[in-house]
Amino acid sequence: MAIPSARQQFLDAFERESAITLKVIDAFPSDQGEFKPHPKSSSARQLAWTFSVEAGAIVAGLKNQFEIKGGFPPAPNTWSEVVEAFKKTREKVIAALSEARDEDLAGTVKFFTGPKTMGDIPKIDMFWFMLSDQIHHRGQLSVYVRLAGGKVPSIYGPSADEPWR
């Protein structure tokens, strides 16, 4: 059995992990978009918006159009707009990676290499960073789900609200 290419491995992981992210987003009470567990925390709407921004960065990197400029783009005004944006951006990533050639993942992008420091890193490393950060923020959002009165779905195994037995 042949080992899948780096492109295919990333595509498979992105499809799997972003589907789980959608489960967590769908579990969040849609009328609680401004929920914050602490004054220093991001709102649920802003946190979920991160998923779209980072997915968009993957597409831009794949097309050699990734550039960090300015601050984080503002989130849409409503929870439903944020959810729709992530669904669309997720599909764009899947389509772009499905249509890409393995060699399209070669090359570098300018990305953070430390505090206030930019450098050239391999595209695939930036893609994995973005997916890992999505997983990290999904974990945050799963805590928000519970605190906002929602039911936490199964992520990598059963949850108190979605037992497997």
C-alpha cells in the first residue's frame, strides 16, 4: 500500500478535523454568540470566526497569495454569518487541496517564527499550524458550549452529552 502524499495526508486530516469543528459549532447555542467566559476571553462569535480566517489562509498559501497585513479581520455581525462563512471557507480549502498537485505545496510563506518575528517557513508547515490552531480553538469553543448551556458533542470519543454506550 502506497503512503499518501503530504497533500493527501493534510487534506484527509483537514476534512476530518474540520467536520468535528462543525459539530462543535453546531452544538453552540446560536443565540449566545456574544458569550464570553471571562472579560479577557474572545466572544464565541469571534472565536468561531478564527476558523474561517485560518482556513482562508490555507487557501491563500496554496495559491501563493498569503500575506500577513494589519490585524485580524473583523468577524461578521451574527453567529449565523460566522457559521456560514466557515462552511464556505471549509469547502474552499477542500476543493483547493483536491484540485492541487502535490508540488503546489512546495515552497515557503512568510509566517511568524517567534514574537514579532517573521520568516520563511514551508507552506505545509503553515497549513498544519492553521489546522492545529483550529483544533486548539475548537477545544476552547467546546468549553464555551457547556458554559453557554449547550450539549458538548463527541470529539475524539464520548462526551457527557454524547456517550457511546
